[in-house]
Amino acid sequence: MGNSVSTPLALDERNSAFIRKPELTHKLYTEHVDGNVSSPDLLYQVPDELMSKVSLHQAVDLSFNLITELPLDLPLSLPHLKMLSLSHNRIATIPDSIFGFLHMEHLDLSFNRIEVLPTGICLLNKLKKLNLSNNQLKKLPSNIDQLASLEKINLISNQLTHLPISLGNIPSLQVVLVLDNPLISTGDENGLTSSSQLLEHLRSCYARSVSPTSPMSLNNSFNRIRGSVFDSRVLNAGSAQSLFGQMQAQAVNTGNRLLTPMIPPTTATTLDAERLRDAILGMFYGAVIGDSLGLLTDFMSPSEAEFHYNNEDLNQKQMHQDEHRSRYSVGQVSPASHLLVLVLESVLKWAGVVDELDYTERLASWYDDFQESISSHVLEGIMNNRDGFLSSPTTTAREYKDAVGQEKENLYLVVDNMCLPPIVGLVISQFHDLDEVKGNARRICGSTHDHEDNRNLSVILAEILAKLLQGETLEKVIDGVELGDWNKADISHPATSMDMILKHVETSNSLGFRAAMTEIVMSGGHASINGVVAGSVFGLVEGFQSMPAVWVTSVDLEFRRNLDKKLNLLFDLMGVP
């Protein structure tokens, strides 16, 4: 091949671009963008003349056609390619073989239908400019920092809910465009919509992630052990979503949900299978991490928390020992996390059905195990009538409330935040049906906490989590949320815990899970319950993979193993690969 380059024909081919696109007019452009274009003159596949032989072209432009897929061996036919424009086509997937374009510097895949990027794209170590705008991407590969020469990336108008902080580990990167994605509120000219501000933020996050005093993982690993409902195939990028979609369609078409009774319908969520799994893991682990961190400052004032701990490297290993914390060892969780898992166990046992009596039986055993550590006048009161509670929990809860009365000075005896942790465990059941979710929340809350404040706030939390699992943004979900009036000095009122979410949304959006949870924990009060509640929400948004590794691994190992078993069974019942 070396001799052929010196021929005039070879030099001409190498120095000229291969262009096959229509003459562009405004009419054609608008028709193409609107999806109304159809012409026999347009390409529906990569031209044979590019595939039939090895070409020396360094630039290829096939934009404004109707190409739907790329041949796997295209890099073999274009070994010298530096610039490839495939914008304005109908491409849905990119083959992993794209890493074979060893000399690629400019790649334009804008205005296509791409949902998932192959990890192989991150091996284009000479790539300088990447245009992925106007696609349907929901996430980026976590190893995107392998694009060591990248200078500009355009991600405008996708479905991205978060960015990997590994983008902050590309020193050459100068421009990142992310407008019109769910991860950011448009119109914030001075905020993170500015490319320079966003880059500064990403680099700051990445620097913290590799700091020895504050290690964060770019890739927490969950050991997904699939049950017999799945075959033994290896799932590559995009194939998990394909398998999930097939199982959903099969359940709809055949009505057979015997093996996957909790599989959501195809319209349940806009999250793909991998993101849904990561979000669910984030919800449960976020709650547990929030609880274990919250124990550090449970019932402290903010000043006491500041005295004993440091914002910059807060973690479970730093627990200050006093009377309250002497009940716990490093990494342990409070009874609230055990209550959360208890509800999940009940949901799994009944294949997605929230059974009130099964829950109360489990709750009674849980109370016996953790009675000395439970800070709830309500649970203590109803457990004094255990027989009545086991036979008719709702009636017992109502009788307890009526006996105490609802005078303002006694409100703390009938209203407390222990009604909220069970909601995290039950919301996964029928999360796509808000009426069902809210009904379950009212029933389970009402089986112990009969006061309307408890019921209303439990429903609000359930609705927030369910809508996030459906794929809505946190900003949209909390818009218009009203917590009502309550005594702000009552640290165990459920509204106080819910208010922690509303107060720290901005921090979560701009600085991430770690910063938001640190602020919440350092506020003291009933920090363990506040941590469960806010951690479930912010963890769902962040996703398990992006959580600080030191926080994940510091949670008690036996508890984590038990939780992981429950989550693996949950994913099997949901048909999530």
C-alpha cells in the first residue's frame, strides 16, 4: 500500500474529501429536521464505493441523507480518515468498531437518533472535536476521559440527566455545550450553562474525586447476579436495553408475568435499562448512606457537628463517641434502614403487592430487635397494644392518636418522621402508576401513623420518588411542592425531613450528591432520618455509579450483602438485566 500512495491517483484521493450529500436549501433543511424528507436521491446506507475497497480519503461527508446504520468494517475501508460527518441521518446505534478510526480528529454525529454510545468511541485518542447534539443520549461513557486530545464536545439537545465527572480529567477540553438537557435549567446565563463555568465545575469535582482525603468513585460496581429468568449472554453497551425491551414487549403481548411479575410497561419510564438500574441502586444506597452518615450528627446542633467533624472529608469512619453513638459501630445503620429493607422484603415476597398485614407482622419483629434505638413515640404507643396492632393496625393507630389527642403541645406524640423510611422501600412497586403509589403510601403510613400530616407527607415523598423513576427531572418534580405549616423547631416532624430535600436541591444540582448530603448531615437534628429521606432522592438522581466510593464501602458489609441480595431479586422480578 505504501507505493500506491505515491501515485497521482492515490494522492488525489487522499487530498480530496469524499462528499455525498444533497444540495442544501432552507426547504430541504427544515424538511429533514422535521423528518418529512424522502427522496430516491438520498443515501439509505453507506455507499458501496466506500466499502468495496480500501480508500485513502481523509475526509468523508455523508450528511443530510437517510442512513440508518454504519457497517462494522467501515474503519477497515477508511484507514486514514480524519474527518467524518454523518450529521442529519437516521442512525440509531454506533458500532463498537468505531475505535478503528485511529486517526479521527473531527466526528460529527449530530441530528441522529443515537441513544447509547459504545465504549469503543473513547479509544479515539486523536479526536479533537465531537458533535453529538440533537440525539437521544441519556448518558455518556464513564471512561470518556480516555479521549485525551478532545478539545470541543457538543451535547446540546439530548436526554442527559448527568455528566460523568471524568470529563473534568481531559486537560485539552475547552468547550462543553449542554443546553437543552434535563440535567440543567435553561436560561441560567451565569450558571453552569456557561461552558467555562461547567468545565471549572467538572474539573473541581474530578479533583475532589481523586483527592486522598475525599475519594469518590467514578464507577461503583454492583455485583449483578442474574436469576434464571435471564439467559447467560454477556450484555454489551445497549444490549441491556434491547433485552429489557424484548422482555417488556413479551410480557405485554403474552400477558405472562410469572417470572417477571414486577416488570414495568414499556411506557413506564424514559430511563433506559442501565440508567433505571443505576437510579434504583442510587435510591436505596443513597438512603442507606444518608442514614449511616446521619448517625455521625444525630441530635447534634449544627455547631456541635462543626466542632466534631470536617465538611471536606466527612465519612462514617470519623464517628464521635458519646451516649447516643455508643450504640453503633463504624458503618452501622440506624433502625430506619432496617425498616426500609423490611418493606422491600415484603414487596418482594408478594411480587410487587404491598400487603399491609405482612408489613405489620414484620414491623412487630423489627420493633423487638431495635426497640432501644427507636426514637418514635408513635411506634412505642401502638406497640403497647401489640395484639390489636397485628389484627387491625389502622384501627390501633387511630385509637392511639385519639387517646393522645391532637393538641398542639402533644403533636410530637402522634406525628413523627418514622413514617417516611418505609416509603423508600415500597415506591418501587408500581412506580409507573402514581395513583397506586400514593394509595400504597397512605395505607402503609396509616397502619402506624394516623395523623393526616404523616399521610400527606408520606404521599409527597412517594410521588417525588416515583416521578423521578419515571424519568422526570428533579426541578420539575419538586415544582409546586407544599409541605404545609409545622413547628420548625420539631426536628422529628416529617416536614422537617422533607424540607431538607427542598433546601438542598440547588446544591445537589450544582455540586452533586456528596456536597448536598454533607450539608444535610452537618445540619444535625434528626440527621439519620433526614439522611434516609434526602439520600433516597438525591441518590436516585445521582445514580449509584457516581456516589463517593468511600461512603459506599464504609457501610456495614453484612448489611450491604443483605441489601444486594434483595436488590438482585428485585431486578429479576422487574426484568432489569
